Amino acid sequence: MRAAAALFLLTGTSFCAAPAIAEDGDIAPIPRRLPPTGGVEIPEGTRKALRERTDQLKDRVWEIDFKEHAADVGMLVKAVDFALRHNEFYSEKDIPLAAEMLDLAEARYKEIDENDATPWLDERGLMIRGYRSEIDKSYQPYGLEIPKDLDLTKPVPLLVWLHGRGDKITDLHFLNRCRSKSQALGGFASGQQDAIILHPFGRQCIGWKHAGEKDVFEAIAAVMEDFQIDPDRIALAGFSMGGAGAWHIGAHYRDQFCAVHAGAGFAETKEYNNLKPDQYPADYVQALWQVYDVPHYVRNFLNGPLLAYSGAEDKQKQAADLMGRELAKIDYEMSHVIGEGMGHKYNQESVDEIWAWLKESWKAGRKKQPEQIQWQTPSLRYPGYDGIRMLGLDEHWKTAFAEMEWDRTAGTIALDLQNVSAFEIRAGEGNSLGGIQFSINGVKLTTDDPGFPVEAIRLRKDGDEWVWGEPDKTVKRPGVQGPIDDAFLSPFVVVPPDQPPASPKFARWVQFEFDHFRDRWGALMRGDLLVSASGDLDSGDISDRNLILWGDLESNRMIAEIADQLPVKWTDGGFTFRGKEWKSDEHVPVAIFPNPLNPSRYVVINSGLTFREGHDKTNSQQNPKLPDWAVIGLDQDPNEDSPGLIIEAGFFDESWK
């Protein structure tokens, strides 16, 4: 698999054979919105020289890929590679900047290759680094601010700062900014000596959603490999698009941060976009708003400190005001710093107040094993906090709620659960669940005390009763719950057809949508798809990756291998799905489903990312646009909003039926 993936990464070409084109010709290309195409004309000789240097360095990076910190070189080379590939030169100054990045890459490469040394790790001040993503094996950049007087011989606090929207702040420009100036809190915290500040890239401009969400945690993990970061003193903060990221990541992963600070941004879709009922999309799209709309996770903020900031004159104060109202409904008074006379920016007075709050939060640290936890979610993608985790829901996309009170003196745990069909409780360090008496919505259960520590217990519903044990692996559970876009938050490999599908119209659609997914992932997600022919898939791919399969029973051997266990049943010239028959020259099945060969991973049929170029106008619309399954009509070509005419679409039930 590695060799095939490497070939694709280096050539950027498709493994699919070119299918026959229908009589109505090629599908019109979809103009890219993010990042925009640069308008700078690079002299041909200069472009050729940059291209040759970049390609040579790509080969060298491959040679040291097995060594630690190769990503500190790889992300520099990739920054120039992508700028050249996607025409991301927006100023004449970008041309020498690209050469500077290659110079730095060569210097770092030499240190690693010849000396097994990384002297830049000992630097203080502004630093640019990289890691290799588990999702697509791409090199992703991040920036660091290392205070001059911070004692790094002991665990230190970390501030994770999420940047705002910048349509043209691609890898090259992000790295230059991170090495040039302090950015957190408007630059007003540049002289602080209290914490390391981490600047994740977030895949540039996707609202800290999708792979950008995972980028935050992969960057944190990379920093923790090189510095002693106190895991209980990691704070999350951001402004504008970064404030939106702080809202939703803070709500989704509240147990990962000792404090959350959200500046401006947006917190949901409908009100932020001023949508009226006659403008609402399909019901399933509205249901999918819940993936990132923060009010659906509002109780999660009860588990730790939260501080909002808004400029008094900023229109994006709307988000903090909305969240203040939502939190007031559950009797929580949200702290909200308001910069008097300020528009969409910070001032020194406000930052002083925010930094004092951060210092207090770092001093207190993340509360371990709290006696009371509340958790709210509509999806098992975000299943719980610390000691309690939902393992099953009665129904997705309806609010699930868990409140746990643990009286350690009395040896009792009281649980109030709504829309939860299975859950797990973990004792935490120094505790045991042996002999604990549980009360679940008033029903009492008692665990035996085996005489040794019981670290975890799992319970599930059996009819109306709670019984010991975890849910069956055939049901939706954390990490295997859909929708389609969920497959791209963890490692995946794309498997194109082995041969063109028999239907020319279907073959035409598959080729276009496969190429569109490849190109969009590269430009928007700042990586290259890992692609493998079906015959080259190995046991590692099956065990470790989601399979993104394109084609049908006759054109893709992997689909044929598992076809009898998929919800789509192909027939001669068509397919049957959900009790209906469809013709292959008129319709396409799209779906996500547990991989029959490994139910802990997904299979996706005929789909890439479901939000498209038309949704890039605002980060608030970069949400999943298709649920678990859909049938696409081929009488409408793909465009910036849709892969075709959506005939039907919906969610599988909790048993994937």
C-alpha cells in the first residue's frame, strides 16, 4: 500500500481508467473558491527553478521520513509544493518567500540527515514546526511561541490559539505569519511568560471542522512529544473563525481543556445566516447542523470555566449573546468580556482581563474525576466527558443527556439519562467501581466487589431494563455512527474503479466526482488522498482505514467482495436500495456503512466530502450536506452545491437498517 500511495502523492494522477464520456460531453468544472487562485505571474525560469528544487527536496524528505521530526522539513517543502501546484502566489513577495522556505527546509534536512540533530527545538520565541497527519499522511504545519523565561524543565501550561479566517492564508503564508509576529489575542499577549502558545493550522479555512478539528489534537500531541506540557493545564482559545472553533471544539471536547475562551465567531447556522423558514434546506441538512451547532451541546460547558469576548460594536457579538441566552436557560451565567468601542478586534484592557482569567484557570487546572458531570450530544461522535461515555443512543439527532453524581463517601452513583441506550463509566486513577450502588433514572443496581479495583463498567438497555455489558457491534457506536463526512475524520484510503462502469452516464459521473474529491481535498484540506487499487489493499488498510469505494459491483472488486453484506444490492443494469429498484444509467447509490470486513471502520460508497464549493462562502455553512445515504439522479450534473439531483436521502437507524 505504501508504494502505491507514495506514487499517487508524487504524481497527483488518478489510478482510474478514463471512462467513456456520455453524448452530452464533459461535466462543467466547478470553480475553486478556497483558496482563491493567485494573480501573480511567476517568470517561467523562476517557476521552473522552484519546481525543480521542490521536487528534489520531496525526494529527500522521503529518504528521512522514518526519522523523528522529518515533518519539520516536510511541511516546509509541502508549503511551496502546494503554492506552485494550486497557484497560490498572491503577491510578488511570495516568490522570494517560497525560496526562503526551501532554504530553511534544506538547512533542517542537512541537520537531520547528517547529524541526527534538531537544533531548532532549542530555540525560544516564534517557531514553525510540522507533524504528519494520521488522516491522510500529509505534512501539516503549526506555529509555536516559546517564552524566553518560561522554565521548560517542568510541566508548563499550553494555550491553543485558533486563528481566524484567511482565504489566502495557505501553508506558505501561515508559516510566514507564525515566524513573523505574535498573534494570540490580537498580539496583545506577546510579552507573556506563562505558557507555550500553539498555533494549529486547522487545514487553513474550514472553520476548525472536519479534518481541521482533528488537526488541533494532532498538533497538541506533536507539541507534547517535545515539551513537558501539563495535560491538566491546556486552555483553548480563538477569535473570529477561531472563536467559532473554540465554541464547538470546546463543547465537543470539554474534558480536554482546563478552560475555553471564545472571541467573536459564530456558534450555530440558522440565526447567524439570518435564514427564514422558506430558506431552510432539507430536513436532513437541518438535522446535520447539529454536528457543529453549539447550542446542542450547551450543557457541556457546565464542566469547566468558559469566557466569551466581543467588541461592543462587533456584529459577531451575536454568537456570545446567543450562547449567553442558551446557557441562561440552564441557570448558568456566562462570563462575557466586552471591549468598549471595539469592532472585530481585541484591546489591551480586555486582553489583560482575559489573561488574568487564563492564569487563574491554569492555576486551578482541569478538574479530575469531578463528582458531578453533565453531558449533552445528538451524536456519538462526541460521546462524553472524562468518567462517563455514551456507547449507544435510542435515536441519533435527538438530544441525548447524561448527568452523573458520584458520592465517593457513600459509594453511590446516581445517573439521569435521556435518549441513552448504553454507556460506560470509568473509575479513574485511585478509584474502583467494585461494590458501587447505581441509580439509573431511579432504578437501583449494585456491582459486586471482587476484591480488586474495577476500572470500568458498561451497561446497556435490554428492553426496558439495564443489564451489564456493552452494545452489539452491529449498532451505531462512538466512531461508527455516520454521517458520510465522518469517514474523513479518521484514516481513510480511496479505492477507484478497476474498470469503467458499464453505464456511460454513471462512468462519467464517477470519474468527475472522484477527480473532484481528489482536487478538493488537495486544495481545501491541504493534503493528498491516499489512493489504492482494490487489488493492492492489504490487511493493514482493512484494520486501520475507512474504505472510500467508487463504482459498483461490476467495476470495483472490493465492492464485489463485500456486496452481499451492504445495504445496496446491485442487479443487472441497476440496484435495489431500501425496497426500491433504480436504474444504474439514471441513479447513483451513496452511503456510509460499517465495513463488513472490520465493523470498527467505515465503508463509503461513491462519495467524498459532502459540502462543496458553494458552501465555502461562509465557514458556518461548511457542514455535512448528506446524511448516511442518498440516491443521486444523473439527469442533473454535479455543481458547486450538490453531486447531482438528490432524489432521496436519510439516516440509517441505530442498527444501520
